[in-house]
Amino acid sequence: LLGLSCVPNRFDFAAVLYRSFGRMIRHIAAELGVESKFGAERGHASKITNTDSFYQAMANCADMPSTDDDNRWARPFKEEMEKAKLISENGEWLEQFLKMERHPYFKGTTNFYYTEGITLDSFKHRCEFVAEMFDAKGITKQYRKRHVLLRAIMSRMSMWEDIERQYLTENNETHKYLKLLLISDQRIHDMLADILDNSHNEKEIIRALEGETKSLIPYDDKIGSELQTAIACNALRRDVKLYDWITEQPSPVYVHWKNGHIAVAIPGKWFDRYFIDSERDKMAQRFIEKYSMEYYADEEVHKSPDDYTTYGRYKGEDAIFYFNYDENDDYSFNINFSNNHRFRIFVELPKKTRAKKFHEIAKAGHIYKDDPYCVYFDCDNDGNPLFRYYLDCEFDELDAYVEKAMKTTHDTLVKMGIIST
């Protein structure tokens, strides 16, 4: 029943499996001359030639007449029929299949390294190397370096439908997320097959896998959700530090949609996620360096300066960076990479009266009713957002607004007597 848990309507799929199993048993029995009365009455062996070979009988199941959807073969049975056909033609296939079935990771699964029409020698070549990629725990140590195999697998993903709720793991865990992905995606099969067929040793395989991760989706002419998806897919191909965090978690991390963003998250843990659909962290570092800003840390929601140092990213929600004008941290200039890709600029003051005074002197910005301690510089006169963020190449445009707002802030605080010239 491999694959049952990942099928959207698994109960319907289970029914297909059970029907397929019953049909196969009755058919094999009929071909071997031991057809049951039940099978004979229903004509399951009609138009089938008898044989004394069990494997030939199983292979012949593929030729059974199909009259409706209930007679369609489920994927696991198609695999077994193909294997049986090969064994019936050449007994050496049985030895190779049995060898792989004893592998602690594969346990009989062959379709992500078998291609229809492949020769036995080519199949043995693939098996030799693919068996070294996995062990009982999942991906082996050498293929976990820089997470090269998992990143190469994800390099086949290019659309939101590919990555939505995709679980990311290098382990052979209970739900078999990695194994099911290898089995179900033809693009991954084709990539691995090509690499294995054209490699002679582990070093060549790893070099080829790394090469796949460098094939990036271009951003030209992409906007909105299409651009977000391209950035996220590229991150899943090349961001080694992100995978350091992903693979350190005790259970698989998954890709999901949150507050207008694509994120990798620990299921069931609030705030413990990284947004991967923009290059805000690159931009943030440039603001930090140019204006001597600091990161707003909050351990209650898992936000720490160590995030960027260790994993190359800041955790969403709302990544805020600030510059303090006084020792008591009462007056600060802030930029906020906010939800839904909104870039916000604001000055925070210690009292509502100070915020109103600042606004009057500056003759710029907005004060919102639900945030009376801050003066925002991120909207036009009608309250519409001025800009959004996606790519690091947008830094100069954002920086022009920041520089102007920071000069206004400095001049206003001088007039208020908070700082000196």
C-alpha cells in the first residue's frame, strides 16, 4: 500500500488497490491452471494464454481486458508486472531485484532508478551507485554534505504547485516523505537516471548533483506571486544554510503560505519559520552596514541576531531593524520588512504627545490610531503603500526613501532638542 497516505482521496485509492490485488491473484491462479470457481464465473481469465511460469503469469496481467475504471491497475501493481516481465525473460533480473529489496531503504521500490527498456547492465550500474546514496536512516553522509542530494531533488521544482506543503527531510522517517517524492515525480527520476548513467564514481555524481542546483529560475518579467515562487524555488536549490536549519529539526519541515509569503516552517510551531520568497535579508544587511542599524530580537517568537549569523536569514514575521538616537532607546528610526512584502519606515517615540509634536514639526509622515507612538513615512497622502520589496536589486529605490526619511528624522529631533547637530 505504498503511497496510500499521500494520495488526496486515500480511501478511494485503497479500494483500487484491493480490487487490483484481487484481480491479480485470480488472474495468476487462472494462468497457472488453478482458477477458482469465483474467477471462472466472472470471466477474469478470458483471452489469456495459460503458462507454467509464475512471473509470466504476473506479467500477463498487463494484457487483461479493461472495461471500466475499476479495472485500472494501481501503480504498485504496474511496477510488479514490469518486474515480472523482465524476470520471465531473463532470470538474472530476479537476482538484482532481490538484492535491492534487501536494501534497508528501498525494500523493493525500484521505479525511481528503473526506466522502461533499460538493459540489465545499465540497471546494475544505477543500483550500485543509488544504493550508496541511501541507508536505513535516509540519505547517506556523503550525500548530506552541503545537502547536495536534497537540493538537487528540489531543483526540479519550479511552480507553487510543486512546492506547496512539500515536506523537506533527508531522513527515512515515519511518513516516508522523501521516498514518496522520489517515487512519484518523473522529473526527479529522469534527473537521477541521467546523472547515474553518465557518472563513473561518487565524485562525479556529487559534481553533477551540485550542477543541477545551479540551474536557477530567471526573474525577468516576473511579478507578484510568480516572482515569489521563483525566488522561493531558487532558495530551495542553492541555500545551504537554510537546509542546515531544516535538517537540524527533529521532524520534517514543510513549505507553506503565511501572511502573503512562502515560508519553510516547523508544523505546529508559531513563528518558527523562515520566509524564502524574497531577498530581504541581503537588503537588510546593506541597511545595517550603511546606517549602523540593529536587528529587533524577540526570543518569544524565535527571533534572534544569531539567525542570520548561523542560517543566513532572519525569521519572519516582520523583520525590524532600528537605529537609536538616545541612550535610553526612547527615540529610534526603524525599517520594517513587513508581511505581504510591505516595506515600512517609521520613527518610534516615548509618548503620544512627542509623536504628535514630531509630526507637526516634520510636516511629513502619518500617525495611525492603533499605533499612536510612531510616525510612519511609508504611505502617500491617501494612505497607500509607497513600495514593496522582493529583490536585492531594489535596494537603491528603497534606500532613497530611507535616506530622505532619516534626514527628516534627524532634523526634526534636533528642532525638538532631543539630539544636537
